[in-house]
Amino acid sequence: MAVIDLVKWDGTPNIVAWKYPSTELSTWTQLIVNESQEAFLVRGGVYDGPFGAGRHTLSTENLPLLRSLIGIPFGGKSPFSAEVWYVNRVTNLDVKWGTADAIPLQDPKYGIMIPVRAFGQYGIRIVDSKRFLLKLVGTLPGFDVDTLSSYLKGVLITRIKTEIATCIARAGISILEVATQLDTLSASLKAALIPELAEYGVALAQFNIHSINVPENDEAVITLRKALAKRAEMGIIGFTYQQERSFNVMETAAGNEGTAGGVMGAGLGLGMGIGMGPSIGSNFAQAAADIRPYAAPPPTASAPEAAPHTPPPPPVAAPASVGPSERIRLLKELAELKQSGILTDAEFDSEKARILAS
């Protein structure tokens, strides 16, 4: 092969390391290195350089490698074989990353396993060219950003999983709420990844998490979202899950047919109502008392004189009360009025207390 007189690489943004295709050099070969580049002469695993920006003649005066490994005398002129490696030191800010598969994490707030996916972008710059060539490039003919991203993927995924789990546990939030912590997570991950990448001669210019999400069709996610929606609905209406269960039990018991069912429903409703608080318990106790059958007063002894027969007074009607199902319906309507701005907070609280006391 012909001896190369001039070695040069114009470079492209997505290539971080490149080997000149020919190894046929000479002591008069000119090596051109552009700004933001560094070059190395490699023979037998020994690196000579780096050569910074400018024009360099591969002579014995500035290449001890030629004297020690090739045996060319000082000032001598001769062809020789060696590799020329270029390293692009420009900062690349558009390296995409993402989790190909969902990472299973335990939600610290609700205790269930939820699959998590994360996506983002980071920027890198080669700061130790020799270390980078030795640790990552090896015998490859070139090394682009995609290859580098693939090499670093394992490190990234391990750190991302650890940092997300640590962040949500420390903040005491659910995975579904982690979107509010993206800036904090990005900063934590950058700090954790800087020493990892420094081992390969790479500096981390920036690291950003664009999104953390969960698969919407996952059974655990669907169950959790339904539970959160139900809790929000009960919070708007103004009672807890235990109170809602109490209303459901009372409604079922009240629907039983027959005297025994009615008495059982009244008793069960009374007990559950008392568990919901003194005020509600007393109201249901009063309701239970009101539904007792009317007992006619005992007849009085007849006077000696026969008096005209007067029929006994009709039974006194029990005071009207609202059933559990009706009470729940009224509370929901009341909550809708509050949401619509028709009722103020004070009016809502007053009407809610009145409904619960009915």
C-alpha cells in the first residue's frame, strides 16, 4: 500500500472516536487535528499522544514511539505502520435513554408492585481520551453515540431503579405522584452517574428525566387508580371508607322483609351508626326507637255510671326519617352543588350535618 502523506478527520457530531483506515505512515506524514479533537498514534497496544489541535509531523523528534518500538534512529526518515485514532471532544447534548422494559417497584404508599417506565436525555463529553479508548473503544473501527449509549445502558438502568425507589420512599409519595419529583430525581441521578462515567473518561454534562409513567393496562395500576378515584369521591361527599361500608350494611339490613328483618335491620343499623360517631349513633338510635310498634294504653276501669263509648285515639305516626340510601343520595347531590359553586363551605357543612342528623 502507498504511504500516507496526510492524515485528517473532519469528524461528525455523532461519532466520538474514529480510526484512520490506513496504517501505512512515514516519518514525514502530516497529522492534522482540528479544534475539539485529540489524536493518538497506537502501535503494539502503546499509545503515543495526545496530539492537540494543529499540524503535526510524525517524526522521531516528537514521537518517542518511533525510536523505542520501531527502532528508527533519531532524525531518520522511514515508513512505518501504526494506527491513528481521533477522539471527538465536542459535548453531545442529545443522547436519548429509556427503559425498554418496565421496572417493577413497590409503591411505598400503597404497598403493591407497580411496573415503571422512564425516559429522558443526557449530554456527554470525552474528557480523558486515552482512558476512553482503552476502556470502551478497544479494537472497534469507530465508536458513535448510539454505541456509547448502549454500553452505558446497564449502568443507567441500575441507578435509575435505585434512585426512583429511594426518592419516592424518602418523599413518602406514590409512584403515581412521582411526576412532581422529576427535577429532584434528575439531579440525584446526575450526581450518582458522574463517578460511574468518569471511570470511562466520560463527563456527564447534563441528565434529565422527561417522564416516568406506568402501563395503563396493567392490573395493579388499574386497581390502584380505581381505589384512588373511590377515595376521592368519598372525600368530596364527606365520609370515610368505614362510614360508607356502614351505610351499605344498614341499607341492606333495612331492605330485609318481615318483622324479624326489620328489627334486625334496625338493630344492625343502630350498632353501625354508633360506630360512626356519637352524633350519628344517637340519630340512628332515635330512628330505631321511632320504628317500634305503637302500643295502645291499657284500658281503665269502668265507672259505675255507664258513659257513652269513646273509641281510642288513633296511633301517633312515627316522625319521618330518611333511610340510608336516601341519605347517601342527598350527600352526593350536596357535594355536586358545592363543586358547582352554588353552596359555600359553611352552607355545605350545615346541610351535611342536617342530612346526617335526619
